[in-house]
Amino acid sequence: MFTSQGPSLRELAVQALSSVEHGYDLLAPKFDRTPFRTPDRMLDAVEETLAAWEGSFGSGLDVCCGTGAGLGMLRRLCRDRVTGVDLSAGMLAEAARAHPEGVDLVRADALALPDALGDSYDLAVSFGAFGHFLPSERPALFSGVHQALRPGGVFAFPVGAPIPPTSPVWWAAAGFDAAMRVRNAVWRPPFVMYYRTFPFGPVRADLEAAGFRVETVPLEHFGYREDGTPRWRLLLARKPV
């Protein structure tokens, strides 16, 4: 899973025993050489689907932008300004190196997006960050994004099909989440990262409670399961006009 240029086992252990913010500050210089970075295949699929379904946008916001994997996509989709928001100064520093021009970077907690963002964005996206938010924190997260969007604006992110308990991946995710719960029960500061706390049904309900209208479209690049349902969908949460 990791290349020789990526973090060592010791570095990953130190990160896991840190806070989320400090852990990502430590990991930032090597983050793009880990499997945690959103794959280009996913970014390309989301970009092509947004372009086909929605066309172009005015301004774009990447919530929890990390090292900036999604910022290039936003720059191609959006005519006006593009902003990345992240809690980790280290990750933002890497994003600044990758995107020295055309992107505004803001250090902030996604649970309390700055008022300065206003309601000025037409598109908000997020990739690979939702495991860092407990279910009880989703209303604040979604309300902040809703506030940052103009009327008619869209909050878009990919959603995978449910993994059946018969799959080894299900057991691996369940084991990881259990280990993290034990870690957070006995060690401070907590490091919130869970794989099974973002189920579609409750997430949709929280988005609707925040004021969004929700629909999904298939990400055709990833094909379909045997029952005919898409392996991945793009969730489009729209702020009503």
C-alpha cells in the first residue's frame, strides 16, 4: 500500500497518537504518496459527471481540501475564485506548493467555517474527509456548507455502495473502527477517523435537515454491481433558490 517515499510505520504510529490537526501536519509532506489521497480516477469521474450534469460553475469551495487533490478539478470547473479550507497548516502548505496561483487557502475548522466565506460559492466539494466527523457533528458541518453556498449552489461528493458483511473489506473497516474506538477511549488527544460512520440514509436526512435538496447520479466510470445498482454515486445536495 505504501511506497518507499511514503511515511514509515513509525511515522504513521506517531501520527495516530496525535490529534487530527497535528497528525496531518506531520503526515502532510508525504501524504500524496499514501493510499489515503483521493485517487485521480475518482477525481476525474466526479469532474466529468459534474460537467455533464451541471455544466460550469462560478466559484468553488473544497471543504477539508488537504494537500489540494481536488483543487485542480475545481479550477477547471469554476470560472471564478476557488477556495480550499483545511484545519491542518501542514496540509495547506502542501496545497500551496501544488497550486501557487489561482487558489485561496484558508485555515479553518470545517465545523465552524469562517463568516468571511459568506454565501458566495456555487459549488462545494469534499473528498475523503467525512470519517473525521462524528455523526453528532454532521449537522454543524452541513449547515456551514449550506451557509457558504449561494441559492442554487451544489454540495457534491462521492458515495460508495454499502459493503456487505460477507466482504473482507467490511470486516477490515469494522476492525479499524473498533481499534480507533479503543485508542480514543484510552489515549488523549483523540484522533477521529472512522470508516463506517457515514451511512447514506442518515447522511441524506442530515443534509435535508440543513436545508438541502438531495439527489444522486451514478459515477459510470466504476460500473454496477450484480443487482444493477452503481458501485459509486455522486451525491448532489442543492441549496434551494
